[in-house]
Amino acid sequence: MSRHRGAIAVVLFAAALATPAGSAQARQSGPDKAFRTPVAYGAAAAHTAVSRSKLAVGLGKLFRRVGKSGAFVFDPNAHQVLFSRKARRPRILASNSKLFTTSTALARFQPESRLHTTVWSSDAIIDGISQGLYLRGGGDPTLTNTGLTKLADRVRAAGVATVQGPVLYDDSFQDHQTGVPQHGISPESVGTLSGLELDGGSLSDPAKTAAQRFVAELRKEGISVGSSVTPAVVPAGAFQVADLGSDTIADLVQDTNVPSNNFLAEMLLKDVGAQFAGTGSTAAGISVIQRFASQQGASFAGENGSGLTRLNKASPASVVKLLDAMLEVDTKTPPDSQLAQERLRDSWVDSLAVAGTTGTVAHRMRGTAAAGNCHLKTGTLNRVSALSGYCFRGGDDASHAVVFSLLMNRVDVNRAHVIQDRMAALIARYSR
């Protein structure tokens, strides 16, 4: 399918003239939980197709009196704006921020990539002896005791029988800022962030604990090692002894978006900073996200990757531009490139919760045309509610997608959910 990045900007300008002016081991946390809204009734339960004009009229009626809000609904294949209300004004994103974080991680790392926890020796292994053994974290947010057991087994298989002195641990892949910038939101809702993570952010010092447990696993393998652990950076010229890959980036992104996991989002943010900006910090990750968003014709402003702040903002039009770009497959590129683009697109769509079925929308939009057909990301803070994503007709065929973003600020969240669900149900019925 051939797509044109500039199309949204052109039709948005035209519309402005014609239209009045939120399998991982890590825990889910934060306010963007799986809400329940009423099962559809009356018009919301309809499944018959609606025209562009009827869609616009219906959305306009539903969108009245929903606070300081904006909306943008776009048909990318017809290059048509279907509905627009204050679409270029930035709004608080809440967990819709994760759309920017995870799309960047998926596109930059690529879906099948993995984050690696590695073991290094300061010297070559001769007669089974290492003068210094290092456990180095690579930002894997899902490392567990099982993974440490596998690593210890691989160290033994590499011929290590004795480690002279303590095991050293290196968590320098990320900085040591363990929370997110706070503006009235508790850091306990994220967890401890570390380049050498363990147990999904639940530990106060995950790197040290990981090293201690790794020593225990080495001993179970019959490897002689000192009793203490100490922090140190892997020296230049060290020899890699063992490697453990995380779940794929596609899996990590899905485990972030479907349940709206704040810990995973903040870890991925620092990971993209470490890998693509040279520093595993929140600020570096934000800079990578902003560059990626800009390349898609979108704009993002904020301070963290999860949306646990009122400072993360984007306009509905920018959210839609980002979402539209993630569907892009350029048929003019070579076949291998097209396949890679298709894998990225499919992994991205699969990372979103499905209306009436999974994640934060498992109990929403049931009995409507949206159920099973709309792939969505929610966002919730006090008096903030967001719903953005895709509605497909005829299965998950990207050529039949409608892309939309509903960003509602200063609203009653429960009322906003009902309005959003009815709007999504109507969008899902659109047929040009």
C-alpha cells in the first residue's frame, strides 16, 4: 500500500477552513486501569455502515460538552479528515504518551531485537580461571531468577570454574535516576529503574540483588566465587563469556501497551536513550522520541515515557500523524524492505489493546461495532481521559483503517469513557 506522509497536513489545513473551531513479569501500575463502561444499547449497538456525512454529524453530537477536549478522525487511504475539533491544540496525553514511547522503541530497535544481559571476564579464560567476572545489564526490564540461572549455566559451559575475587556488576547502561519527574504523582507507581533490572522494578537496589542472586546460581553450577559483590564498569578489552536476550522488543511493547504498564514504558524510554542518544537517561530518551515523532510529522512535548505527569502533551492531529505513519508500507521499496515495514506495522497494531477483548479496553465497547475491530490505547489521570488508535473494517486490513485520537481534559472520566466508546463504535461503522 503506497502512503503519503504529507497528506494529513494538507487535509488538516483544509478541514480547519471548513470546520468550526493513557509476557512481562513486571507489574502493571498506575491509574490507567481496565475500566468498565455499560454494554452498548440503542444506537451504540448498531453495526450497519455509515457514510462520511452521517459519521461527522454523529460524532459532532457525541462530542458536545466534553470539557477542554480535542478530536481528530482520519481516513488515511482516502486522505480525508472525517472529523476535527480543535485538533491542533496540545492536550494532556496521560497514558497516550506510551504511543510515542513504544512506537519509537519498536521502530528504532526493530520488532525482533532483544535487550541483552551479559557476563564478561576481565581476562581470557585459561585453565577455567577468571580474574574478574562482570554481570552487565542491558536494560532488560523483565530479567528474573530464571534468566540468572540460564546465565550461570552458560558461564559454566564457557569453561569458567573459578572466579578470583568478587563478582562485579555493571548497571551503567542506564543512569541511576530511579523515578520520573514528579508533579503530584507518586514514584511508587513506577518502581525502581536500573540498567541491571530484576523482578520488575519491585526492588530498592535491583542491580546489587541481581549480582547476589547470580553468585548463588554460579555456586549451584559448581563455580568457585567470592562471597561479595561490588559495582564496577566492564573494562575495555574484556572478554564476553555469556549472553541472555530478553523477550523481543515487539513483545515488550505489547506488554507495555495492552495493560498500560508504567514501569515498562519508563524502562523502554531509558533504553532508547542509551542505545540511540548515548545516555540511558529519561531526558535522552525524550530527545529520541521527539526526533522520531518529528520524522513522522508529529510533535510531542513532555518529561517521561509513561504519561504519569500533566506535562506530557500532544495534539490529536499529532497523535493521528504518528499512528498513521506506523501503518506505512512503501510499495516502491525492495521486497525485503516491504517485509520489514509490514513486520513493524503488524507488531505495532498487535501491541494495542482490542476493544471488548484485551487490556484496558477489555470491558469497554462490548456489543458494538468497535468490539474486536478497534485497536486502542487509553489514557487516564484525574479529570483527563484519552482514547486513540485504529478501527478496522473487514479484519485487521490496514487498507480499511480509520485512525483517530480523542483527547479529553477537564472532564468527568466516567462520562468521557461513555462518550469515547460511542464515538469509537460509530467510527468502526464508517464505510466510504
